[in-house]
Amino acid sequence: MRKFTYIDTESAWDEGLHAASQRINSHLQPFHRIASKRIFAAAAFDLSVSADGAISFEGIAHWSADEDCDERRVVRDLFHHLHARTDRVVIGYGSIATDVQLLQLAAQEYSLVLPEHFRAERPRYQGVDSPGRHFDLGLAIKNGSKTWHHLSEVLVRIGLPSFLMAGKKHVRFPHNDEGWGDVRAHVQLDCALLAVAHLAWLRAQGQQGIDSWAAALAVLEWLRRNTTLTGTVQAKLQRTCEGLAGMISDEHAMAA
């Protein structure tokens, strides 16, 4: 059984940190340094894949800073979730460049202990599927080349509709309850979309029993039925699931 936890974080520029950076370097480009951002929301999605490709969903958790803008609480709760899951591989997308950097900075600022997955010293013999590791899917797809694909581009190639990813790239810091509801829905959806891409990648790498469309339908249908999302996201998921079901049905009809 291969066990995975998919993570997503959202962050925003901190005016105080940015001002400090500009005092250190007056030539600094506006809002350019990753270290000037703070995490305001995160989510983690747990699932397992058996040797024959059967997918088991264990749950999804999410955390947000809400009105008190408490980055420490968001990061602490995400770490607590991961500390209890050292038997899993943590999956991100572009995470080495952003998510992990911000999590390390937050751990140093708030005297938190990094989950095993993000610590600097790792046994060299461990492979990408070894429990307690972190795996950047975007970096794996890049595979040493200079070409970097956005996750949305990968998902479109798999067969997901572009409307499901509309607005995915830019998430603004919310200022009211409705905005926080949108953010919580966003991070949960992002984790599910990452799972869809990773399952398709596993199949391409030789994992038996996985069909990319069927896996995508299973993940998104589970998310739609087992989480509290906004009406807009629910409607997009329903349209997407209906489309995927139609694609699978048509494929089976052609093969018959």
C-alpha cells in the first residue's frame, strides 16, 4: 500500500516584512522576495493506493488564519497533521520553491519542529516512495529540463475542463467571511487536483490498475460528497464529474 498526503498552502505579502527587506536593500523589487510572505491557509488530503490500483480516501483537513491573521496556528496545525503521518509521502507541486520555503521560515520564527518530511538530513538510500519523505511532483515532471508546467496545464492534458481551474493561480487574502469560505474551498480543491495529477503520473510511471480519467472522477466525486465547499465550487465539480463520466462511458462504448 502506497500512502500519500497532498498539501497546499496559500500565502500573501506581509507589508512589515517587505518594508524590512527594502530597508536592507533599497534596490529591491516591490514584493519580490518569498521571505516577505506569510501563510494564511493550508490543506492536507490523505489517500492510499494499493498494488492493484485501488484508491482509498482517508480524509481531508484544512486550516485558515481567519480574521486574527494567525500564521503560527495554521502552520502549527498543518505540522501536527503531518507529524502523525510519518508513514506517508507528502506530495506538493512546486513546493520546494515556495511551500517548503515558507514552512521552514515559519518553523524558525515560531520555534516549531518541522515534520520529518521537510527536514534537511535524509538517509540517502530512501527512494521517492519511502515513508516520511516529501516529493515535489512539479519538479519530477520537469525532470531536469528547463521547462516548467503549471499544474493547470497538466490537468487540462489529463482531461479536466479549464473552467475548474479558473482563478486557481491567484488567491487574494480575504477580508470577510465569504472570502474565507472561498479560500477554504480553494485549498481543498487544490489538494484534490494535485492528487488527480499525481495519480496520472503514477500510472505513467508503471503503477498498475490506475486509469487517469477514472481516478480523477473518483477523487473529485469524493471531494464533492465529503467536504463543505462553496456553491460555486460544488457546481463546477458536478459539471466536471458529469463530463468525466461521459468521457469514460464513451470510451467504453468505443471499445465494445
